[in-house]
Amino acid sequence: MLQKGVLVTHGQALREGVRDGMPIALGYFVVSFTLGIAAKNAGLTPFQGFLASFFNNASAGEYAGFTTIAADAAYLEIALITLVANARYLLMSCVLSQKFSPDASIWHRIFVGFDVTDEIFGITVARPGRLDPYYNYGAMLVALPGWSVGTAVGVAAGNILPIEAVSALSVALYGMFLAVIIPPARQDKIVGALVLLSFLASFVAVHLPGLMELSGGTRTIILTVLLSGLAAYFFPVKEDASHGA
């Protein structure tokens, strides 16, 4: 795998994925701890909370699922609301599919798509060149257990810690988000402007009639399609430049 003209082996990509995934794992542990409290209120055991987070690594989707479980909803309703809450990951998967080498196997595409999260997507798209699935595997290797174990611990701990204290600890995840978006924003003024525009658009959407009634995931999908479409139209990127080949 070529990256900026340098040959990167799968082993090196795996190690770099583990390195970049460590802060994600730490942030996930804290955030999923609060999610575990919601799972406990829904009647889940620590092992059930672990499995829920392992197979559905998404805070909004899991919280929606736990809420419907607590309301004794039908299985179909739980599945549908989880699908809607996680729909934005379909867009992220489409973006990542463009970074794969044309000869990448379907199994690599499936396994990478299994754990497309906001944070892993962020570090992956910021990585130049073609997508080496082993980089994602490395990030998943630490991030996924961090999320799953955090949920299980949250279920076991219940409400021992004040919810305000746990929420304050979750600020670390937002700091990691800034670490992902700031470097590319500093290198490219267009990216920086789009990041600022996305912040402004998100704020407006929360208070704009018609959009404020929608779920956070639905608003994210609308803004992502709109802003990315405008950026692609006005500031197209050449194929060779986008892949760094």
C-alpha cells in the first residue's frame, strides 16, 4: 500500500490504527459508561449490555434501542428505530468505499463497514492515500472493546457515580474530535471553511422550525448530503489528488 510515495505494510498500518484508536477507546469507555446506566434502567445485564455495544457501536442508536426496550416495545419497532438512528453511517460507508483499492475483497469491505463510527470514520478519511483495511482493523481492535466494556461496567455500576460527573468526563471525546479535524482544516482553507460552516449549520438546524423536530441523526444526514454536495460541486477534488497515489 502506497502512502505519500512510501510503501506501508499491512502490519505497519495495523499498528498505526491501534495507535490512533487508543484515544478513541478511552473516550468510548467514558461515554459508553453513561450508556450502560441507560441499559441498566432498561433491565439489561452487564453481559447483555456488552453484546449490545459490541454489535451496535453507536451511542444514539443504542440509546434509542434501550429506550424502546424500557418501553417494552416490539422487536420490529426496536429494529426500525435503531436503523433510523444509525442511518448516517450509510453515508459514511459510501464515502469510505471510494477510498478502497478497486481490487479490495468484499470481506474487507464488510468487516470495515461493521464498525464505521463517527470517530473511526474521521481518522480514516483524514489518512492520505488508499484505505488499507488493516488500519481500520487496528483502530477497531482497541475502540470496540473500549465501547463494549464501558457499557458493561456502566450497567454493573448503575448510578453509583453522579451523572454530572460522568457527563463531565465525556468532554474528552469532543477534544479527540478537535484533534481529528484541526490538522486538515489548517492545511486546507476550504476544509477549514467547511468545518466552520458545518458547525454553524448544525446550530441553526437545532433551532430552525421543521428541522428541530427531527432526530439528531436525521439532521446529520440532511446536512451531510447538502454540505458535501455543495463542496463537491464548487470545489471538486481530482481523483489522483484525493487518493494520494
